[in-house]
Amino acid sequence: MPITVQNTAIGSLAIGTQVITANVTTVATSSAAATALATVGPVACYGVNYIAELWAVAITKGTTNVSVELWVDGVFNQSILPLSVNTTNPNPVLLRSQVALTDGVHTITWRGFVDAGTGTLVAGAGTTGVAPNALARLIVA
């Protein structure tokens, strides 16, 4: 049954989510070859602004850096971690960005690449002594 709301703002309504239960690694060295770290969709969207959010306990860099981008329907949309060269891993990491989506069905993908070596989006089963799940979600802005 549809929900009808008049004269009321609705925020933080999750449109789609992905729970990531294991590390995702990337050895890709360019945006064009970037590895999908997380994907939400396909999901129905209604022509408004959304927040694309990716949370993980850590993200590790390759030899020198790691970059994460947001892609919509297989097309580059924006850099959300343009070039992290931290000497230590950012712990935890929350990547949030606003994206305007048209009416229709869309797929949101967070893609990562490194300069060399291996970068890792750290995730696990969340059992004792194991990293927690990572979470990707698309919410109404």
C-alpha cells in the first residue's frame, strides 16, 4: 500500500542498501578500470536528491594512495575520496555525497582504485574479533 504524505518533509528514508560481509580489494590503477567496492540497486528513484553513503571500519591504500568514486548507471558521477595518501588507514571511513537522480530505476556503484599494490575496503562478518559489516546505502536527502 502506498504511503501518502502531504506538507511533510521525509529525510533519511533508505531506498536501497548493501551489506558487505567480507573485504573487497582493488588492484585497479585508473578510474576507467576501477573495482566495484559496493553497489546499491537497481532501485526506483523519484527525481529528488539522495545521499549516497558508504561506511566501513577501514579502507587501506595501495602503495601510496587510494581513490573512491561514485558511479550512476555505469557512468562516472563524482569523486568522493579523490586521493587519500594517509600514512595510516582511515578508521572508520564514512563516504557521503549528494546525488540528484531522475525519475526511473538507477544503480549506484562505489568504485575504487590505487596507484599500485592493493587497496582494501575492510569488512567482515562482525563476529568476535572480526571486522564488522560495511554498509552502502542510498537515502533521501
